[in-house]
Amino acid sequence: MSFDPGMLHNNGHTAFANGTAAGIRETGVVEKLLTSYGFIQCSERQARLFFHCSQYNGNLQELKIGDDVEFEVSSDRRTGKPIAVKLLKIKPEVLPEERISGQVVSAIPTHLDGKSAPGQVPTGSVCYERNGEVFYLTYTPDDIEGNMHLDTGDKVSFYMETNKHTGAVSAHNIVLVKKKQMRCQGVVCATKEAFGFIERADVVKEIFFHYSEFKGDLEALQAGDDVEFTIKERNGKEVATDVRLLAQGTVIFEDISIEQFEGTVVKVIPKVPTKNQNDPLPGRICARISFTDKELLFGEKDTKSKVTLLEGDHVQFNISTDRRDKLERATNIDILPDTFHFTKESREMDMLSAQRNHAVRIKKLPKGTVSFHTQSEQRFVGVVEKEATAAITNNKSASPSKAKEKEAEEGVISYEDCGVKLTVSYHVKDLEGAAQPQAGDKVEFSINEVKRTGQQSAVTIKILNRTVNTKRLLGYIATLKDNFGFIETANHDQEIFFHYSELCGDLENLELGDTVEYTLSKGKGNKVSAEKVTKVVAVNGVGQDVGETVMLGKVVRPLRSVDPSQTEYQGLIELLEEGKSPLAVEVYVHQINLMFLLMHLLYNDRMAKLTVPLLPTCTHSDGTKCQNYSFGIVGMANKADCLQKGEMVKFQLCTVAQTGQKMACNVVPQRKALVECVKDQFGFITYEVGESKKLFFHVKEVHDGLELQTGDEVEFSVILNQRTGKCSACNVRRVSEGPKPVATPRPDRLVNRLKSITLDDASAPRLVIVRQPRGPDNSKGFNVERKTRQPGVID
């Protein structure tokens, strides 16, 4: 194909075959490159264009196949075909060269036979987080390193790759880092004050769990229960989360042989374990099994015989094989009768006591055969004078195994026997049921007397009725967590804890600000909590005499649910009246207070019984006075709103019926901010909440279904996710639209130039080559290396 550069230009301007002006730039990829020409595959459309190397602006030696270029489209006047001119190499986007950590969000779909879905190339997707945002990339089976199948939730690492034809970014060289954590099973082996331990069924190991991770009735959880859980790593240690009960007998640790074997005890369990004794199976039995001599381990729980084992005893047993590590041990060990016939031993029955003679070959008797005390058959009725306390674990210990316990304190019950007033002590362990009696409660009990000392104590104690804390109180739901919440008192000055197990009704119908009725009770550590919580018909929770005046204020202290570090429950609003400066408001409040004081001094006799209602004030750093009003969850117009410190609000005043206190009510935040960006189904607002200066919102929260654009001014509310602790925007309303992008007009010089261009080929100037150019050495064309002409020097 011949090419004549002189056929392209008319007075320095490029023209298309169809008569349109040049200037539109396109992008493409160098597909073929020869000595003096090449071809480009367009990125925006399906086209393959010819280009001459003289049209490339740059070092031709650096241009390679696959490079991204930018160009204009012109036409060859000889053939009329479109060609690329004014080529410029584009610097490729620099993607991260390091491996990116992410997670599989959608695995490649497959049929049951493991083959890919027919008719299309199967794809999956992975995601990764960068600067607080989550990005999604696709991948194909060819992008996975090694012959493996990825599942949703697997942790992976990968590189990013850009398709030069489409510009799409995808993941490749995907390597599996960690498989998705599966559910594990185990048995609860220990329970403490606020945590416990689970013996795992997959490995010989115990794992820690906190009671907040147990999904179920915590009161019913006890040692020996079968559970399932998920393992997560926190602070470098594995812990069990999402713990749930299983049916009893689901978890099996070992398989016990049906066949019984006989052997001889060669090592017994020590009577007093030493400090360095860490072996849970210290005993040894030698037996011949399958024509092979074996030594089997055993522990205290493996002895079935009522008689103490000694070395040389002839025993029979079963073999237990642990499913986790295949460890074999002897269990159900029972001494054979021929052992005593051989030793001629005799048996005696007595109670163990501290004396010089020591007992050997101890036989366990049925429970209740030997008794140290007697219990009265008569039941007594009395009143609790002093409450008993249980042993309290010190959770401040660095390790659960090193936790120290405080000794339990006994309580006192007063009662009458034959007209004589008596008192008797009792302990928490002698109570019937989980409820603990309080001072003043009426109880029924029996008396237990120790035979040797004659000391008496109350046992099998049952609560008949309670005389305190039975009054039903009113409150308002202030916080709702996963399995517990808090109630704001009727005085709006504090919050009371309650567990969902104490809720009478459906939890799904309970919302923030709902009016409830409850009873106070004391739990472990004398902590006050609410029980028998019942939702009632809404009452006037904000108080009486709600003022009509709407005031402007600033939040100087949020609610404790927003900032748990503060000690006060109530929030605080500083008054800033509209149309007046803060200083004018402070002077006004000071004048009112001064007026009431003067009236009280001048008319002391007449107003001796009146109370001076001084308005609450505070002091600024410059010594000026300000006026503050407290508020609770009921005083907020939107109960789910999350008021931050420093926010401007509008509110009204009301009077609390119980205390007569003036409080803020109908509190509405005055928030306005700009939309920073909008993604597919969510966006961000330039509003600072906590440590983040971007506030997340979902498009479903935008009123009237409007499509927000970057720069729009919006009003919104802020809600706090109790589970994650993060805030987001809701009730988003657009106040005003942002500035629309305006196309920049062409300069006047270009407009005038276009008007002067003549598109008639007959009148257009032409460039005619008189002779072919020759170099200094009389060779055709120009050499690659050209001599640079020095100023003032003639060649």
C-alpha cells in the first residue's frame, strides 16, 4: 500500500473524506508494527487503522506491539480509506505490583458433575478494601494458580490486570491464602463468671469463649453441653464465636471397644499428686492384645471398681480410642475377684478422718450411707435479715486460670420456734432455684445440724414472697443490643440494664423510645437490673407543659449510648436563640436570675415558702454565662438519631412531671452537608462523625427516589449501628442541587479559523514534490543521525 504524507495536509489542517473537521482523539493498541508503517486496533469501536511511522510523535525505537496510543483519524486521499495520524504514546496505568489480599464473594458456578456451565465462560468475583472502600473484580478459571476450587468466603491474594481492548480490570494469578472457616463442635468443659472453655472435637485442645458469644439461654448452659462454634483470631489468640447448643450426644470424642480385655496394673494413680504432675493419665496397665504386649494408660475417671487399685491387681477393661489423635487408653476398669482370693485381704467400713492410722484399698459406698449431719423434717418460716453473697471471681487477672475468688459470705434468717425468736445462718449454695432472697423477703427452710459440732444452718431455702422492689416502674427503651438493652428511667437521669430473657412479649415489636413497665432486682455483685419488662401503651414520656417556642441550641454532651466513655447518662444542649448572639442570651438569663434573687430578698416574709426557679446556667472560658438543658432518648424527635457533640439542634422545653425539671424535647438536628460521591447503590456525605470525615448512606434512604449528584446539598439524620459501632445517614433530603458541569466554549481564534477553512479540493493548496530529497553523502532520504546545526555556522 502506497502512502504519501503530502496528500494529508491542507495549510496545516487535516480533513476527513466526508468533509468533517479533524480534532477528535481516539485511543487504541498497536497490533502490528513494521519498518515504516503499522496497524492500530481501536479501543472505542471495532476498527483496524493503518498508520505511517512518520505520524508518530516520539522515539520510534521505543514503540512496541501492544502499546497504548492516542491518535486522530484522517483519510488517505488516494484510496479514501481511514488512517491514523498524529500518534502519541499513552503511559499505561500503573497498577499495584504487589499482591493484593482479598476475599472470594462469588465462586465460579459449576454443575453437580464439576463441569463449568455450558454456553459461556464461567466467571467469579473477588473483593478487596482500599482506603475504606470495597472494590470488586472478576476472574476466570484460568486466573487461578494451581488446580483448586475456590469457595465463597475463601481468603485469597492476587494481582490486578487491565484488558487493553476494553479497559476492564480483573484479577489474575489468584492464590488461596486461607479456606473459609467451617463450623466446629465441642463440649463445654468449664464455666466461669463471664466466660468458659470448650473442649474441641477436631483436635485435643480447649478454646476460650465469652458469654456474649453464646446464642441461647445463658442460664441453661452448663458443663457437659454439646455445642458448635466458629473459630476467630483476636489479639493473636483463637477464640470461639457464635456458640450454639447441639442435641445431647451429638459430639463423640472416643470409640469404646465392645470386647473386654484382661491385664495387670503396673503403675497406680498417685494418692497426692505432685506439683509437677501434669499427666491426666498417670496409671498404666500391661496386657497382651492380639499376641502383642501393650501398655495402656488410664486415669481416675476410667476406674469402674469400687475398690482402690494397687500394683499387681488383675483387672478387666475396655479399650477407648480417641477420634482426634487415635490415642488408646484403658477404661471401665474393674478388678477381678481372683485378686482378693490370692491376697486374702479383708474389708472394714468407717468414715475417713484425720488420724495416724491410714486407710488403704478404699471401697466407695453408696451416697448417703455415711452422714455427718442431720436435717430436720420440720419446715420453718422466717425473714431474711442479711443477704448472703456468693464467691466472686476477680476478672482482672491476666489469665483465667490465675483468677482468684473472694470467699462467700453467709446470710442471716430470723424465725420463731415455740414462741422464741431465733436466728440461723445460710449460704447461697443452699438456695432452691436461681433467685436469691433479699433483705426483708419471707422464706421457708429446713435446719441442718452438724453431728460433731452441733452447728446449725438453714438449707433447702425457698422464697415465699418478696416485700421490696415489687413496685412496677415506668421507663423508656434507650438502647437495644444483641441480647440485652437499657431502659431510661421516668426521671430521664439514668439507665437500667435488662436482658432479653426478662422481656414479656415479642422482641421484634420493641423499638427505641417505647414505654415499658418493669421491676428492679439485684443480681450478682449487687448490680441493679430490670426484670419482667413489659411494653405498655405510650404515655407522655417527655413531660407536661411543652412550650410552643422553638429554640436553637448546640449539643455540648451527647447521650451515653453515643459516647460510652462518659459517666453521665443525659445529654446536654447549650441554648443559642435565633436572632440573638450567645452573649445576648447569656445576659438575658443572668438578668432573670438576678430579678428572682432581688424579689426573694425584698419580699422574704411573703415568699418564704416559694422556691426561686433559677434557670440552669454554665460558664464559658471567657467568664460569660450560658444556659443548658438536659435531654434523654424520649426527648429526641427521631429516637434512632445519633446526636454528636457540637451539632446544632432545634428543640422545645417541657416539664418532667415527677421532678418539675425543665428538659429539652422534640430535639431535631440541623444538619446540612454536600454529597461527596455516589456509587452504584450507596454514596458518601462530607460530614465528620467520630474519626471518619465521610458519612455513608444508601440510595434507599433518599426521599422521593431522587438521584443525588456530587455537590448536592442535603439534610439527613445519623443512626448508630449498635453491633458494628459505625454511623450512617438516613432520611436524606436534597436541599439544593449542586453546580452542573458547563462545557467550555471554543476560543474565538479557533472559531474564526474554522470559518476561513475552504473544503473545496480544487481551490485547496497542494504540496508538490519537485525532487526526492538527498543527503550530504548523495544517498536517498535522510539518515537517522542528523547533524545539529550550530547557530551562526553555515554548512
